[in-house]
Amino acid sequence: MSKFRNFALAAIIALPSVAFAAEAAKPVSKVAAKDYGLGTPATLDMYKAYLIDVRPDGQGAPVGKGTVKEGEKLFGDQCSSCHGDFGEGVGKFPVLMGGEGTLTRDHPVKTIGSYWPYASTLFDYIDRAMPFPMPKSLTPDQVYSITDWLLNQNNIVKDDFVLTNENIGTIKMPNGNGFYMDDRKVAEKSFWNANACMKNCKPTVAVTAKAISLNDPPKDAKAAAK
Ligand code: HEC
């Protein structure tokens, strides 16, 4: 709710200047920004700013390198307040290490070591989203160092391993083979047809299992909502 309100406020405040900018710019697409009085045409530089994804084979990784030692220090300064000194997680903040062998349990502990399939995803996630209060404040070298340290915490690389844009696509993750391509078109072919059941269908549908919310609100929040 408050998120929505903030967004609405920001939109109202931003409107006049955005509309003015749209007037001055030359729209590049057929649906011109000025048709709606909103926005400005994206420049190539703006477009490039969004092209920061790092793919599993390392494509897209920015040039840079980092060490476990440097990562340990950075993590202590910028991440441990929420994720703990070792990545064990503080309170309800995510755990970033351990959990091996728990994926088949009722309550799996999904971490970099137990679950994540690619090291590039880890780099990419930290690079675009962390530290939580200040995303995009780290240099590529700092992100390489923190990623290196987190891989080391999860026993994936040795203490002296130097992580670079050249080798990030070669790291073998413990659960790297635990994922497969979406095969629903084949495996669930019977559901994907135009002949939905319209007669003689099952009279009732029984609930056989319930999803367990891993994000149960704390007890006091439940009480407050009553
Ligand atoms: C103020 C608290 C806070 C700080 C500081 C913080 N994080 Fe996070 N982190 C979070 C929260 C909250 C999430 C979950 C975000 C979500 O699910 O949308 C998260 C998620 C993550 C995840 C994904 C976990 C998973 O398995 O899904 C990684 C990796 C991570 N943070 C790394 C870092 C690193 C590295 C830093 C320091 C550079 C950092 N975080 C600093 C709060 C924080």
C-alpha cells in the first residue's frame, strides 16, 4: 500500500518536467511520447544502461576481478548486518551458505551452495540488487570480490581463487545439474489443448496438498491484522 502511494506521489511530482522534456525531444517510434504527454525517447546510452545481465557462460560480464580476501572485508562492511558474518543470515534475512542436501526435504534451505545453478547469477544479482539499501553502489571489482568470497564460503572455490570476467562462466556449482529446460509442452501436453473438458468432468476437486508459506508473517503481525 505505502509502496503504491509513494509511486503515485512520485509520478505526480515528476509529471510536469517529463511532459516538458517530451516536447523538446524527437520521438523515434511511431507511438510518439508526445501522443501521451509522457516520457522521453530512450537514447542508446539509456538502453545500454539496462544491458547489464551476465549469462551462465560469462557473456556480458564486465571486465574486472576480485579476491576472496577483499570480498570478506567488503561483505563484513556492507552485507553482514543482514546476511550475518558468514552468510548465515540475521533474523529473517536470506541465508547465503550451507543447506547442502536439503532440497528434497519438506523445508529445503536454498542457498548459493545448495541451490543456485550458476555463479553468473550470483554476480548479476549482487550487481543489480545489493546491498539492499544501496543497489548499484559497488564497482565491478567489488562485486567480483564479494561473489568470490561467497563462493568460497560455500566451498565452491579455494581461498586463493581469483574470480574474473574470463572465468566466471566456468565455475561448476554443486546444484548445476539440478535444473532442466522447461519441458511442459511435452510433459504436460494433455493440458495444452483447445478441447477443455465441458461435460462429464470430475464432479468435485479434492484439495490433496497445501502450499506452505515460507514467508509466514511473524506472530505479532498476525495479531495486529486481527
Ligand atoms: C539491509 C539488509 C541487506 C543488506 C545490507 C544486504 N542485503 Fe542481500 N538481501 C536482503 C534481502 C531483504 C534480500 C531478499 C530480497 C528479495 O527476495 O527480494 C536479499 C537477498 C540477497 C541475495 C539472494 C539470496 C537468495 O538466495 O535468494 C544475495 C545473494 C544477497 N542478498 C547478497 C548481498 C550482498 C552481497 C550484500 C552486500 C553487498 C547484501 N546482500 C546486503 C537484504 C540485505
